[in-house]
Amino acid sequence: MSGSSIALKALRKDFRGTAAVDGIDLEVPAGSFLVLLGPSGCGKTTTLRMLAGLEHPTGGEIRFGERQIAGPGISVNAAQRGVGMVFQSYALWPHMSVQGNVEWPLKIARRPAAERRRRVAEVLDLLDIGELAKRYPAELSGGQQQRVAIARTIAPDPSVLLFDEPLSNLDAKLRVDTRAELLRIHRATGATSVYVTHDQVEAMSMATHVALLRGGRIEQFGPPAELLADPASDFVATFMGTPAANVLNVEVKARRAVFDGHDIGRIDAALDGRRVRAMYRAESLRLAGPEASITATFAESAPLAGRFVITGTLRTRSTQRISVITDAPPALSPGDEFGVLFPERPDRLFSAEDGTVVSTAC
Amino acid sequence: MPSDTLKRTLRDPVVLLALGLLAVLAVLVLVPVAGLVSSTLRPEGLDAWRDVLTGRLAPALLHEPLLNSLLVGAVTAIGAVVIGGGLAWVVVMTDVPLRRTITFLASVPFALPSFALALAWESVFRNDLVGGRVGLLTDLGLTVPDWLAWGPVPVSATLIAHYYSLSFLLTAAALATVNSELVEAAELTGASRLRVARSIALPVVLPAVISGALLAFAEGVSNFAAPAVLGLPVRFHTLSTRAYGAITTGQTERGYVLSVVLVVVAAIVLLVSTRLAGRRKSFATITGKGARRKRVRLGAARLPVTAAVLLLVALTSIVPGLLLLTSSLLERTGSFTSGFTTHFWTGASDPSMAQGMAGILRNPQIVSAFWTTLALGLSVAVAASVLGLLLGYVMTRLRPADPLQAGLGKGLALLSYLPFLVPGVALGAAFIAQFGRPIGPLPALYGTFAILVIAGVAATLPFASQAGRSAVGQISPDVEEAATTAGAGLGRRLFSIVLPLSSRGLLAGGVLVFVNIVRDLSLLVLLVTPATPLLSVLTYRYASEGFTQFANAVTVVIVVISLAATLFARRLEGASQPWLEER
Amino acid sequence: MSIKHARTTLALTVAAGLTLAACGGGSPEAATAEPAEASPLDTVGIEELHTQAQEEGEVRVYAFTSRIASVEKAFEETYPGVDLIPTDISSTEQIARLKAEATAGTTTADVAYLSDAPVVLTDLMSEGLLTNYVPPRVAEALPKEFAEPLVANRLSTKTLMYNEEAHPDGAPVTNLWELTGDEWKGRVVMVDPQVRGDYLDLATEVVLRADEMAAAYEELNGSAIALDEGVNNAGEQWLKDLYANDLVLVDDTDTVNAAIGETGQKNPPIGFTSYSDRRDNEDEGWALQAATGVAPAPGIAFPALLAVTKDAENPAAARLLIDFLMGDDSETGGAGFEPFYVAGDYPTRTDVLAPEGAVSLEELGAWSIDPAQVAEIRSDVADYLLTLS
């Protein structure tokens, strides 16, 4: 089965009168890899569960291709949706062997025995776990359990694959390997994938489309590069990127940005007298000596692709974390003071009231 | 829009299943309870309410007995949970030796009739208040104060000794599913073992602990034998002795009123306890992630802990068990010094003994009663466990966010908890009235084996549903949702996922049901016919004629059946859950 | 929807039915109300009954004693072709069961053999659930009080018993009022009247016989009794004094027997129990003996009742069985009466000799209760006792 496009219209879900998902609209074409990204409690898992048919929307609709699977008066049950889901906990059936776990959904789908055997062997091979077929889940390592969970999900050839933070239980190296593996499987199956995570790196590296959620609403929806390059709000700016961009509350006086009493650069738009939030990418800032007008307390330095991310806390009235990228490792120990130099203009300005973009002042 | 939601709710198979179960419980529980209540609302009943609630009789009928019942019930529940839960922790989570033996012995007390434990208490602590034979301590010349020989202390102590078994079985089944990583993780933080037990293991097994406490509470307040034997001599009355007394002395309405009070008290306790436990998330310990089991090393404490545990189980199982067996071999009732005889077991009819009655093994009725008892116990255990599984399932899966579903869940929980508290006579009478005549196409069931099974299921529902609830509560919803997304319908999920994963807890519950049915049930006395002889009825027959040894001999047979069932279930459990075996 | 509706209706109907089952009560006068229409079977001879019983084939009896089992063989030998199916079930449960069966319109017994006469008369007779059958064969030898409103085949007792090993010269008590004195403080044992009906009957009879109690008081103390405030008569006063004298209440007759009767006791208690339990003295190592010559009486004698159930399916066999259980024409009542021919129990028939080994009922001096009178004030006495304990 090949993938189908997915469309959500005004989708919402209330629990005890509180909205967990508060009106979501999005559309992705067949074969996409959609990542639902956001901090915990943003509604991403609830959205995924509504796609799976495990929760019923309070309002709005869901379409897979031309087919409406949830909407007013309609709720196609999970079995008829053609979805497969990989759970965060893997949710393997502990009383069935690996073989049994992968085969059972095929039995449910009433596939003939011969086909089942062939298909089980095929997906176990695809995931390189053929030799584990007779084992029980309790006898497998975390990574192996993960693979079984994936094998089980793709065995019935679903047109939509759902992943609920599938990597969060794996160690860092395995996580990177498994990301590649998942993409390979995504391509091999041709299914449309929906992937829930709070880790923007996963989103950046895997997604064709990212929906960043916050408080049950979509903060921004688009290709990952777009969220990075063109954040629609201060929230997006502080959530995306490695490291995420710095956003400072500044006051605009005579077209100058004033932060903590210091003039830190120009503002092109006519915003005099207003407070705005100014975004500075880490790579836009530069490191200076402690004699600079704005200084920070050094916290840590992490290497990143041959450069270094310096993180510290600004020594201002509002203690604010700040990240700066440098080419050379700094000679600093935690607690040392260092100066921060700002570029001539902020990379972007957001409204202090609602976080939306004020002007593209690049 | 709301009507749309309602429609969808009503299409939800879990809700439909819950509604179906509600209908079943209505027949099994609601009708008898409603009958009980409505009979107290007729003129005589209203007089009884007045007598019980107000006026000069209220202190004797209600106030004191109610306080005593609450005291005994609460102490029994706490004691049973502390002892049974602690024992379960030691057996399941630590490297204490002789685990199988301890587990077996700990399941003995529940199989013993409560009078056997009262007997054990008396044989040690009885003083000369009543007269006749005294216990060991008084015999040795020690002065045993009345509070130790009679009243709330011995009543609670014997009930705890009886019901800690329940708590142990339920908690052990739940603990067996705890991932030892959880415990190890906690230990690495430097927490003491006690602290680990309290903060990590306890929350995980909380549903089982609460189930055990609720059952012990209900049994504690409804038990008649212990307060009657050990309480009456110091005029210690509970609601159950008052209710029983009222019914046997012909004041049926008053007895029913007291039972209604008992039902209300228990309902409040149930609701309060579920509120206290809260709707905490993720009690589930059977997750899709495999779990290895590793035991906590007791180290230097191993020897003393082993000794204490063995002493506890021996005192509550071997001692009363032997006393019971010995009592069936005594020439004279209760006299351990006047000689022994096997007459009551195997003796031929001898006019000089027991009015010429032959030993029980020569009684042809006992063989037929043996098989009927076994058949009844098994039928009820299977039927009640199925019902318990379904009840446990819907109670854990109904969504509390939806008021309709939340209400359904509460209703089912309440209904399945109450049958304990309805006196056997009232429940039995209700069943006769209900099934005494044909219902539509169904023939009248009264007088058949079927009505015994139905009544048995109703009466043991609290065990079955609590066991089902704690068993299903251990299963992570993920594991089942994975099956949902694989396209499995409700029936398929229940059969292929929920049933095998909860089988351990269900078996434990099934054994409780079985034991309770074969042991003694006043309800059945009302429903049996000569075509359906039961061992418990034979005990009753002998006991009511003062043939204590015969009664004890039959009771020994019952205990042996119960223990055999327990052992068999354990074997079955091991064979059925290879994935839980230690490796 | 219609199924659900039907179910609800059913549930309500059943609930209502149960209500009927559960509400007994009624006035004691009803006990002596119009008897059910006489059956032609009431007057036919034994042969005719047997012939009809053979056609019926069986007779089912609820009996409050397991001794019914030993009657089974004798009955079936005497009356071939009639199968006796006994069910042991206590009087309390018989009452509940008969009421519930009546509600359901079914019946699983033809004969009820039960005690608890006061409750039987109020709860069952008044509802017409039992009918009386006086076998014509024994009618003449049966005093009227044991032929109506229901036939009784024997009397059992709850009477004052003592330990004859400790008191070889006879009863240590000659007046019930002695039990309220210091000598017997904490040493009088009985089953709690709130738990067992026959003990409540005993307490009730004491109140009914208040005048005799008052006379006995005067006889013992030489002065007329002074009643405490709120106490209505000498019977109630005695109960109050007895309870205040640390009366020991237990749950079971055998506990009373063992407490009083156990041999080797220096200072055994005294108490109320069944005279017939004396037969277990040897088996159990007891030294139980009934106190005689106690003023005004040592206790009560009460009937074991036989009745045909309402709508009995085997009416002829039922009557045949009742006839059999009344005993044959021999001096001891023969096989049908044999299990009940126990020293300390008393045949109601004047032409059957009392069993040897026990004093006669006259010599014992126990009050023979009048169930109807007892029924009238029984619950008031129960309430009164509640205020004492």
C-alpha cells in the first residue's frame, strides 16, 4: 500500500472542558514525513492518537486522501484506517514471541498463513532481526525491542505510519542510527509518516514537514528549513535550531535597541517607544572580553561541527541564557565573565505582546 | 454536538460492554439489594429504621455495633494489608529462601474457616471468664486479662490472621509484574530498602493493595463467626452479629435495616478509598518493554527476616490447621488430653459413639457432596473470573473524563463490591424469589445446579472484580492500543491480549472465589436441595447437631480441596506465563 | 430498546416480589385466624394415604434437624414406593425460604419440620404458608395445645443445668433469683437471646410469668419485690438483675454445655441449655445435669412443629410422613419417632412414654410456652434486653 495524503481541519479535542488540541489545520501530501513537534503538553500526542483512532476528536475533521476518517458523526475505527503505530514504550505484547508480535496484526487482517510467513520473514529481514524470531520481548535489548515494534507496525503495510516519540528510550548513538533506519523504512514502505517528538533535531533531520505545536495550536507549519530560517514567532525562534536563537526584550529609542540600559544596535522600523523582542542567532553574536558593555557568566562550551557553542547567563537585571558560536574553544572556566558583542541589527523582531513577527529587519 | 458525543459514547464497545455488565450486575446484585432496601421501607421496616436510628435502642443496635464494626473492619484492613503486603514484598522482591513454601503456607489461612483461627486463639489465650476449658496460658497459671482473651483485640487479630492471605495473594501477583529496574533505579539513589518499598513498589501495586484492603474491610465488618465466638462473652457486638441476631430471632426487618446500614458504610468506604487513591496515572507495570527480574539481597537481615516470616505463616496456617485436624481426631470435643480416635473419619457405626453415626469417609453422601462441591467451586470460579476480568477491564478502561463513563465505572465498582454485605439469608431469599419461576423462555432455575452457580457468582463478585481490576490495572494501555491500531476488535483484544496478560492475577482471584465457595456460604444453605449436596452443608449439618468432630473432619476435607486448588492454580500459572519466569 | 425496557420491568417486578417475601410480621391474632380450607385428605385412613402417596411417588421435607436422615430408611421401608427426600435447614432459613418460595409461586417442600414456634406462627401461619394436619390416628392422645395451631411431635427444653460432678448432692440453686446474687456473679452462662430465638423465648416466658417470678422473689427474700424505675414487672427485673450480675453470653449451645459440664472444674458456672444435651455427657466428658425443684421454674419447654406446606405437590405423602413422624402405636413411638426419642426431650403424645434417663416434664417443672402469647411480646422483650446489654 502506498501512502495517502493527510488533512486536518479545525481539529480539536477537549478533556474535561479543557482543550488539549485547540483547532489544528494542516495538510501534507502522500509520502511525506510529518513531524509534530513541541514541548510536553502541547497536544502533539493527542493529535497523533486522534489520527490513530485511539481518541475521538471533539470537533473538526481528519482526512486520509479523499477519505474522511473522523468528523462530525463519522469515526472510522482504528482497524479500518490503515494506520500503524509505534509506541514510545514499544508496547510489545510480552506474552508473544517476536515472531508472534509481528504476525498477530496480519492474523487480525486475515492474511493467509503462507503470506503471513513470507511477510514476517521479510520485515524481520528488513529490520535485521531475523535471528530473534523465537525470543520473547523480555529477552531483548531496548534497541532490539524497538526494531520489533517497528517490524510489527509495518508488517501489515499501513498507508499511514504513526510514531510516538519512538527514540526517547534509546541511547544517543542508537538514536542517530535509528533515525536513519526509520527514514529508510519510511522510504521503503512509501507510507505517509507522522512522527511526534519534542526533539527539534529529530524534526530537522527527518521531516519533510514540521508542525510546531504550542498549547494545542500550531505555532508554525512548513518545511524544517523554513521554521529555522523564517521563524513565525519568538516561540519558534527559541525552540528551533542548535543552539536555539537568543531572544531579548529590548526597548526601542530613536531607532536604537536598548537592552538593560545599553544600546545594542539599530532598529530599522519605526517602533520608537515600544518594547519588542529581538532575535539574535548564536552565530550572529561574537565573544569579547569582560570589558564589553554587556557581559555574561560562562556556563559551558560544547563542540559543534568543528565550532563551539558557548552558553552563559547575561549579567543583567533579567538573568537570561545566551548562546554564542565561536571558531576556537574559549579559555574560560565556569563562572568566568565574558563579553557579548551584538551585530548591527537584530536578525528579527517579534512583538512583545503576542510574539508575532514585527518586521523583517535583516 | 453533545448528542453527537453521546451517540459516539454509546457506540464505543467498551461502553456497550459496561452497559451489558451493568445489566448482569442488576440481576445479580441490584435486585437483591433493592429488595433489601425496599423491604425496609414498608411500615414494619420504617419502625425498624426508627428503632435503629433513634430512641432508646439506638445505642445498643446501631451506635456501639457500628463503631465496633468500623474498628474491626479498619484494623483488619490495615493489619491485613501491612502483614500481607509486607510478606508479598519479602517473597517476591527479595532473596528470602523457601519462597514456594512461604507462598503456599500464606495461602492456607484464607482456606481455613474463621472459626479455626478463633479456635487457635482460644486454645492459647482463653481465660476462665466463660467457664469450662481454659487456654494454654491460663493452664500454665498465668493470668490472661479479658481484653486479650475476648473482645476487639482477639476478634481483629483472628480476622487479620485470616485475611492477610487475601492481601498477600493479590499484592504478590501485582508485585510479580514490577520491573526490577524500577527498584534498582531507586536503590541507586541510596534510598533504604524500606524507602524503596514504600516509594517505588507501593505505588505500583497500589491497586492490588487497595483491593486487598477493601476486601479485608468488607470481610472484617461482615464476619460473624469471630465476633460471635470471641466477642459475645464480653458483650462485644458488631453490626453483623446484631443483624444476624435480629434475623434469627424473627426481627427480619431490623436485621435488613442493619444490613442496609452496613451496605451504606461499605459504599462510603469504597468511594472514599478510591478518592484517596486518586486517579493516578500509570499503575501499569506490564508495559511493552520487557522486564527482567532481579531480587533484592537481604544480606545480614536474611536470617531474621526468614525466621520472622516463617513464624508468621506457621502461626497462622500450620498451627490452626493442625488444631483443626486434631480436633477431628479427638474422642471428646475440644479435649486434647482425653484420647484420640479415627472414628469420626473411618469408624463404622457404633452405638456407643456419636449416637451411632459412622465416620465421614463411610458416608456415601460425602463422596457425592465432594464432587458436587468441586464442580460448583470450579464453575463459579470460572464464571466469576470471566465476569471479574470483564468488570476489571471496563473499570480501568472507561474514561473518567466523560461523566457518563465515569458514572458507569463507579456504579459497577460499587455494585460488584456490595454482595459481601448482604446477609446470605437475604441474598438467598432474593434469588429464590427471582429464579423461582420461569422467566420468559427460561425455566425456573430454583432447585437446580445453575442457581447455585449464579448465586455463588453473585456472592463472590467482590473477589472476582477486585482481582480482575488489579490484574487489568497492571496492563499498560499502550499494549492494548497497539492491538487496537493493528485492527483488533474488543473481543479479540480481550481474548488475545488482556486475558493472557492478566491471567496471573485472575488465577489468584479464581482461587479466592473457589475457596470461598467450597468453604462456607450461608447463602447456599438456602438454595441447596438434596440433589445438590455440598460439603459445606454437611459441615453445617454436623455442627448444628453438636457433632463437632464430624464437622471438623469435613472442614479438613474442604481445606484440603482448597489447598489442592491453590497448588494446582500455581502450577497452571507457571505453565501459562513462560515470559514471567525468572531467567 | 424493548429488551432493555422488559428487563427494567422485570427487575422492578422481582424487587416488589422480594418485598413481599421479606415482610412477614402481621399480628399474632392472625395465627389463630381461619384455618385454610380443610383437605379431604385430612380425614382419610393410612392405607388410603399410602395408596395416594405411592401415586405421588415422593415426599420432600425441610427439617431443622439432621436426625431426619435416619428416618428416611425406616419410612421408605414402612411405606414402599414413597421416596423421602430430606433437606436439613435451620428454622430461620426455612422461614426465609418458605416465604421466598411463596413469592415465587413455587414450592420445593411438602412438609416443614421446624422449631421457633413464635416466628412460625406469626410469619408463616398468618400468611397461610403452612397448613395443619392432625393425624386422626393420634388425635385423641394429643393435648389440644400440641394439635393447634400446628401439630407438635415433641418438646425440647432450655432449662437450668449444672455440673453434677461439682454438685453431687443436687442442684446448687433452688430459686431463679439466686442467679442474681453475688454467689453466681459472672458465673451464669447462656446463649445471647439476641442471637438465638429459643433463648429469647426463654426470656420472654420469664416476663410472661412475672407474677410467678414475683412470688419466687418473695419466697426467697421474705419480702415483696421492689421494681427499679422503668422496669414493669418482676420478670423484667430478674432479667435486668441477671444481666447486671455479669451474665456471660456466648454464641452457641455447645459452648454453654462445655462451660457448665466440663469435668474437673473447681467452680463451674451454671446456665441454660438443652436437657437432651445431657446424652453427650459420656462422649464429651461432661457432667451436665438438669436442675429440678427450681422456683418458679428452671426454664422452658417448646414444641417442634410439623406442617404441610402451602400448595404441597405431594399432599398425601406429606400427611403420611407427618403421621409417621408422630410415632407408631408402640410405647416408644417406634421407628418414625426413634431419632427424637431422647432423654430430655418430651413426646407430646400422652400415650408415648417419656424416654428413660430424664425426669418427667412435671418433675422438671419447666414452663411449656404458649407460642402465640410469646409471639405477642417477644420483640418487646428483645428490645428490653437491648437496653440491658
